[in-house]
Amino acid sequence: GEDVEQSLFLSVREGDSSVINCTYTDSSSTYLYWYKQEPGAGLQLLTYIFSNMDMKQDQRLTVLLNKKDKHLSLRIADTQTGDSAIYFCAERSYNTDKLIFGTGTRLQVFP
Amino acid sequence: DGGITQSPKYLFRKEGQNVTLSCEQNLNHDAMYWYRQDPGQGLRLIYYSQIVNDFQKGDIAEGYSVSREKKESFPLTVTSAQKNPTAFYLCASSSRVSATNEKLFFGSGTQLSVL
């Protein structure tokens, strides 16, 4: 079945770049997403990328997709304390029409 | 403002009791979803509904029930059959205009705990 994996924690200094990684197993993925969850809140869609793209940039966010290795990453430039949250990647499976979420990566930004 | 509202924010359940979590949206979305979130785990799909008066089981539907009598509302009942109900419950909706690029809008969640 489909599986999406992420590392659980990432700690970075304010002003540095953060890179959050995600791997998935479903070769029929069409769209891949990054969601952000702040403490005690729901998830908020940050960005998404279509599977035939390699890269997408949106202000401080850069998404890189390596479809061959089934690897997705989210780079946050100039990380701020307000970026501290849990980041979920998710993939939309064409075969099952399901949205599969990863376990989430907790990003902690320290001064 | 358009959005999706969950209530209550916190809920406590006694053993053997059924409890109902509310989810309301005014985004005119056709599809609505219930997810369960446990610490260190991804979101797991409980139930979903693509249209009024219709819903399907997700991956962990046992011990839960839903109804979709109105487009705006998708309440979730956690029954006494759910033996481990303590979790953060998230409701979401989407327009599903394009099924392959479906953007979910989430409520702020309900934390359910067992007394």
C-alpha cells in the first residue's frame, strides 16, 4: 500500500534555511502537498506540486521533487520563529484517489 | 468569513458514553472528511462524504459513525465501541472540482479525552 515517511524532528537557528524531507512509495502520485500545523490548530495548505514538475518556488518556500527516487522536500529560507510548527507532506494517489499524509515533522526554530 | 468550524474545542467522554463532534462549513464544499491525529502519527481517515446523504468508511471507521443530512454539516459520533478514543480529531472539506488536485481546508480540531 501507499506509505509516506518523514523524520519526526528538525531544529534550526533563526535566519538559517530549513529543509524538511519526505519519501513516498506510490508511483501513481499526481499531486504532492505540504501542510503546516500550528499548536492546537488544524492544518493549513502551504504549497503543492504536480508530479511532472521538478521544482516550485513560492516566496520563502521551495519545493523540490525527485520523482525517480520518490523524494519530496520543502526548503524554508530565512526561517523565523513563526515557522515553528509541524509540517506534513501528503500525496494524492491516482490509483486509489486517496490523500495519504506523512507522520509530520516538528520544526523548532531557536534564536 | 468563509471557513470550517469545529466544536467543542475540548471534549471529555465517560466510559460507555457516545459523544458527538460537530463540524460545519460555509465554503459550499461538496466533500467533507474526518481525520484522527495521534502524537507522532500521520492523519488517519475515519469517514468521508462526497455529497449530501452519502458517506464512505475510511481506514479506521470502526467505533465511529457519521451523517450528512445537510451540505454544511458532517457530525462525527464516537461510540462506546471505540475503545481508544483519546485523540485530536480534525474535520476538513474540499470542493473536489478537480479530483486529482484536491486542496483540503481544515477546522481547528477537537481534542477528545477519556475520563
